[in-house]
Amino acid sequence: MLIDVTQDNLYISLCSRNLRVDKTSYIEVVDEAVADGHNFISLCAPAGLGVSTFADMIGAFYDQRTDPAVFWGSDIVNKQDIFKKRGSFTVLTFDFTDVNATTSYNTFITDLSTQTAQAIKSMYPEVKKLPRYDWVALLRGLYAESGKKLVLIFKNFDRVQRFVTRSSEFLNAWRRLWVSLIEADRRDGFIYLSLAGTHIPGIADMLVHPEHPEAGPLFYNLSSEKQTGSSRMFGWCGITYEEMTTVLKASLSELDSDELYDWCGHYDGGLVKPSTLFTSIEAKDLFITSVVSNAVWFIRDSLNSGNGAYLLCGDIGIARLLNGEVVNTREISRFDPRNNTRYTGEIYSYTRRFLQILYAEGLVSLVTRDDSRLDVAELVNTEIVMAVSDEVNAHDDYLRELCGLVSRREQIQLALENVDASVLADVLCGYLKLQKKYLSGSSRVTVWQAVYDFISDFDNYEVIPFGNVFVIRETGGSESYTVIAVAVNADENELLDVTLNLRINSASFRNLIHGYTGRINAMIYNFSLANGSEPAVSVKTTMLA
């Protein structure tokens, strides 16, 4: 779903398929950088997650033409001295999305000057004469005509950077253009902010003075890892009440404005409760906020609406994060039991994007191991996740009890090593009862996925789903296997017979264990699930034939 709604060049845009967040508070971050003397700023959002939308928001906030109702109250910016700057500047927005390898530099500069002149004439038709092909002079002239400093927004700035690097002549010409603009601004002070949005980290740092490159980049990189708290400036989108009204109408939804309520205290009419929209637009859409307490609210609402299966490995995955565990994203793609469904690729991509947001929030940190398999990436929780856990324990019974169950994963591993099936049985029954108690059966997490979620990512073990069986292979040196068979409302004798003879009857299983002929312990779980009765499980421990 890609929806782009514009109205009089105001910030009314919905352009992220799965990740949307209110980001108005980050206007303060940009404005404080300007106050520190950084008028030329670059901002990066890898993978295209929202930098253009945020640039639109910045432009709309400062633009004198913006309807004040779009930014209706001072609570969008906590600092009054910054809020007073709302609507105080002349804003020009440039989008370089059409720049490509066939664009000549002369054509590019000509178009840039021509379009700037057209914009000035549209805003100030009384202007009689404008300089031709002198971009800096045009901008200075706009300042003289409007009497207000300029805010220049550049979207898809990296398209130009990639284009000009093909030729040192083009690159130096592009650098000289910016040097002349910066020097003119130092003399005349006509630019309040020039914001360049990119999707390639560090690409704006290539803009240096052609004669004095040692002086460093011309743009202050607000997304640089060197900047304190810069990770907050990655990849988020904002969303307004007007957007939601438009989306709901376009989707022929029966919802109305009375069912939309203020989520974060921003905008007239506010943002939208996730579960309300899930049922109306797309079951896998996601909203999240930058405030820790609201992040907990989001998790709670998402799970209560039955959509937890689409986050990490489901609600169990969230609990593992909240408990401070490492989550290996590679497992989700390779061994997820949903591999036989059409959702796997989407879930994997969605999970990675969701974890990027958690990283940006400071809730997790990304660590790549030194490994020959470059796709191995882990997510290591930081101390901030403990603040989320405290919030969960204080306000949400379901997540608190779930985190308690997940905390028993070490007991599960130790029990499996000792061929004791009782601990996993107890935890799984507790999980099913928890779902019934709090979610009324609305969760999409299956018994098989719950088993996988509880036993995956153990140290020195690899978990491989095989039909209704999970093969646990030791990776610490000596070759050994353990089998966990899972069924729901199955015939006890038939389940036992099929599991016992798995190695004899299945060539695929023999290939999976590489022809291993040694002892394989088996733990067999048969869950009894029926409407109106408590979940129960029978357990048998045996060895494969």
C-alpha cells in the first residue's frame, strides 16, 4: 500500500507501508542544530524509511503559507522559542528523484535555476525581473522580495550525489555551487536552514570545499554516528488525522472520525489506534511511537488485537526482547515454521524493518558477528529495554505473565539436555492458557510456532522444523540429535507409532540427520485443545527406532 496525498504543498503524506510514527518532536533536534550555527544539514534514513516525509514536515512547520491548523498546538514542540518560529520563513522544496545517469550537469543546473525562478514567480507574481541561470542570485532575490529568511528542503539528495561522482569535473562544479551559496549566506544571512535528505549514509559528506577538502564536509550530518542521540533521526514517518480520514474513505471503510482518537497528543484529531486500523486497511500494518510509554502501549494493543504473530517470532519474540535476550534475525528467514506459507518473505522483511525502528529508538543495538556467513546478524538489547520492561510490569498483566514464561527458556534447555519433557510441556500449557485468558483465542500464533519460539536460539543447538517434528541438532562438536514431536488432538497410538518409526520410514528425515544411526531421544507432545475447555497436553519420552 503506497498512498501519497498532497494538499497545497502542506505536510499531508502517508508513504510508509508498514512503519509509521509521529516525528514532530524531532523538529526540535533540527532547530537546535541551526541554533548551534549549522545552517546546512544532511539527514539520512536508510532503506527509504521516511526521510522525505520528515523533510516535508520540517518544510510545513517553517513555511509562512502553512495553515496553522496543521500544527495546531505548542505540544508538538516542547520549547516555546522554537514553536514561535512556526510559519516564519519562506520555504522551497526541491525533489531530485528524476535525476539519473542520463542527466547532463548543464541540464541539471539549468533546470534547477529555471524551476527556482518559476517558484518565485508563482509566490510573488509582482517580481518583474530575475537573474537567469544564477541559482544563488535567485535565492538571494527571493529573500529580498519576501523579507523572510529561506528554508530550503532537498529530497532524494543522494540521487545528485551519485550522479555527480561519475566525473571529477561535475563533482567539483557541484561542490563549488554549494560553496558559493554558503559563502553568500555568510555575507548576507538569507538562509535559515538548508536540509538535504538522503537514503545512503554518509553520502552528503562527499560535499567538501574543492580547494580545501581538509576543512571537512559542507553539510552538518545530523545522522552521523558521531552525533549524540543521532540514532533517533533514522527512518520514521508521521501521520495525521486528515491522512487517516483520506485512507479510510479510499478503503471504503465503515469507520468514522469518532473511532479515531488521539494517540500521542499531536495534531487536531490525533493519530490512530493500531488495532482499529488493522481491521480496516491491512492486517499487517504497524504504527509505533517514539515515546517509551507509548511504545509499550503499542505492543500491548498490537498483541491484544491478535497481530502479535507478525512481530519478531510473535508475542514470545517480543517477550524475549523485553527480557533482554539476543534475537537472531537469521532464524526467522531460515527456519520459521511458516516457511510453507506465502507470508514468510513478507514477515522476514517486516521483522527487519520493525527491528530497525527498535534500534532507532535505542531499544536494541545491532551487532554483526565475525562470521563467514555475512547474513548472521544479532540484536542485543541495551539498558533502555529495561525501562520498557519496567513499564510492562507496571501496566500490562499479559506481557508481564508472558515475560515470566519466557524467562524459563534456560530451564527448558537444561531439561531438554536431560531428556525431561515436563518443563516445556508446563511452559506451553501456560502460554496457551495465557492466550485464552487475555486474547480470547484471537492470536494467530500456532502451537507449532509457539514451540519453535520457545526453543529457538539456544546456544550450541540448531532447531530444524520437519513437518510436525522439531529436530534439535547439537553444534558444539559431537554429533547428536533430539526430536520433539508436536500434535494437536491426535490419536495417541498413531502419533507414537509415526514418531518412533520416523528414521525407518522417511528418507527425507534420514537425509536431514545425515544418515546418523546413533541414539535419538524423542519427546512427544499431544495437545488437547477444544472450545470451552482448558488447554492440556500429554507427554511421552522415548527413542526413535
